[in-house]
Amino acid sequence: MNTIRRRTSSGGDSDEPEGFALYRTEAFEDSYQGVEILLPIALQWRLLEERRRLARAREEDRRVSTLERFRADRDATRAAFARAAPLPAGPDDKLSFIKQFERGVARRDRKRRHPVLKAEEVLRVLAKTATVRNRDEHKRELELMEKVKSMGALRDVANPARHPDRWARAVANLRASHPHFLAVTDFVVEHVALSMNSKGPLSIPPLHLWGPPGIGKSHYANDLALVLGTSLRRQSMENAQTTSLLLGTERHWSTACPGAVFEEIVLGRYANPVFLIDELDKAPANSTYDPLKPLHSLLEPLTAATARDAALDITFDASLAIYIAASNDPRKIPESLRSRFTEFEIPLPRGANAIQIAQVVAARTVEKLSVPGFLPPEPRLAYRLAHLTPRAIRKAVQGAVARAVVNDRRYLKASDLPADVLDEDGPKVVLH
């Protein structure tokens, strides 16, 4: 084979067969980095053209595949939207939807029913949902909006004073069960009475109950909600790391979900549910996302009337919601937030109140355990437990009932109670 010597760009000589040249093969992922081989120049041109043709084909395949996926997602989204939440097509349809959704709003009894959502807002959110391309996100929003549409604009307003006799008995029981919360109970009773002598619905200002741990703040909030005849939603602020707990996660996140306020009011039965904001003083102070920030607007009736949930970007009326915050150390709560509450310091129960609470808590604990045939605890046991907090009493009585059952008894004896919690000095009139 004849060879020729050619001058290289670096000035050196190179010996290659005539009509041949070095050819660099393609790299194959990480296992094959490509090599140089000696091939005829004509063959190299054919290989180069084939490379270009394959590259164009792959690019076309990618473009077509992407376009087909987009069209499939779009068609599926449109079909799902048409099935689940069709938008009113024209002005007449929109007007019909508004009338249907807000049916009864104009003629409502303002003390009993309250509009929490406007039809125009529902239409706006439905139109926005129609543009969502992500299939999972679109499905989630459609399901929520379908629930919203089915429930309409009005929600019940709970007010126990509509049944005076029942209300009087409930208040008496509340005072007997929680004598150290008398100031709070009286405050609520006054606002319930005010609502019955006004033209508007029941409205109770935000309450902040603070005091030592274990004295029954959460149990009081639960009992108060039962007495008022509305629902209760507990939200702990301890170690909370996001603002989304109350008003939802921004809709662009894959984990977006509505907040507690939207779920209880828009998706719930009552316009005035009770929200227990527990451990208010334990919310992280240096968090990037301040979990207490939404409360600044929710606790003000004017701004709460246009509350916005981030998950659906929907505005609704949360002005009648009842907020009860509980904390141990109010000094750790921002003053801007404390000023929005009516505050009550809850002391440790003492004397006759402590004995009364011990008796109620012990009896309730036995009842909730639901042991068939188990007798209520005798009053004398309350004297042995009255020096404890309600939380400690519950734990002691639960253990005592378990020991009684193990010993095949259906009543409590003093010996069933843990020795480390017993007040060994016996019955007292004044404790602490």
C-alpha cells in the first residue's frame, strides 16, 4: 500500500495510507470513550452523514413524543374538568350558577345562617383551575371545588342560647367541671346573651388562656365547644415550621393542601367553629416561615372576612370563627398578637375547687375507659388526688382502673392509686 507523508499543523510529518484518515468513533455512555481508527475518507463521509441523520431522527422523536404527551395531558385535563366541574358557558349560565350557589342568602336569618363564600369567587377559582396543566394538581383542585360547589354559600351559625333551658344546664355543668375557669365562662356567657339581643350572629372575641401546664386548658376548650354546639379543631404550634397550617400551602407546591380554617369553615358545617391554638408560646421564634403570621389577620374580624387559602387561591369569610389560644408563658408571645386576644390567667385550682375538679376528672376518666359495670369513683378518692393537676389525675385514675380490673374488681380503692401521687395526709379543705 502506497503511503504519503503530509505536513501536520504542528510542522511535523504524518505517515497515513493514501485515501485514508483517522476517524474518531462516538463515545458510548461511560463505558466506552471512543477511539481513533484508520478508515477510508469516502467511508468516513458516509458515516458522518449517517450520524447526522440519526441525530435528526432522535431529535424529531423527542419533539413528537413531548408534543404527544402535552396533548394527551391537555385532553385528559379538559375531559376531567368537563366531567367534574364544568364552567358556565355564557352569561345566562353564569347567572344561573350564581343564583343556585347563593340560594337563600338574601332571605336568611342572620343569626342562624352565614354566607362564607361568594359565587363569583367560585367561578374565578374554577376558571383558574382549568389552566392547571399538572394532572395530579388539577385532579386535587377539581375534587375540592366539587365539594365547595355542592355545599353552597351558607353555613350554620351555632348559638346555644336558642335553647335556654339546655344552655343554662350546660353552663352550670361547665362551671362545676372547670371552677378555675369561671372568669372565662362568664365572659362567654355574656357574649352569648349579647348575641340574642342583637340582630347579628354569635360573635366571641379571641381568648388567650395561660397558666401552668396540665391544668386543663385544652379540656376546657373542648367542653366549651360542646356547650356552644359547634365543632372544634385543635392546632398545636409546638415545633410548627410553616405558615400553611391555618391558611394552606401555596398551590405551586406538589404537596399543596388547604389549611385548617378553610377545611373547618368552607368544607365544614359551621361558620363559627372553635379553633384551639395550643402551645402558642412554643411556636419557633426564628423560623424562616413564621407559623403565627396568619393569626394576625385571622383574629381581626375585618381582615378575617376576606381570608385567603393559598392552596386554591380562594377568598372566604372566616370572621365568625372562635379562637382559643393556650400557653404556659405569655412573655414568649409577640405583643402584636397578644393585643388581639382577651387574656385570662388560669391559676392552679385550690381548696374546695381542687377537690371538686378531682372528683369530676376522676369520674370522667372512669366513664371514658368504658369498662362494663365499673362503678364511679367514691368522693373520698378526690381528696387523695386534689393536690394534682387534672392531667396527672387522669393518668393516675387510668392506672388505678387497670389495677382494679387485673384484680377482678369493678370499683376503685385507694390502694389502686399510685403511691407516688397519693396525698398521704388525707382529706383537706384547703390545698396548696
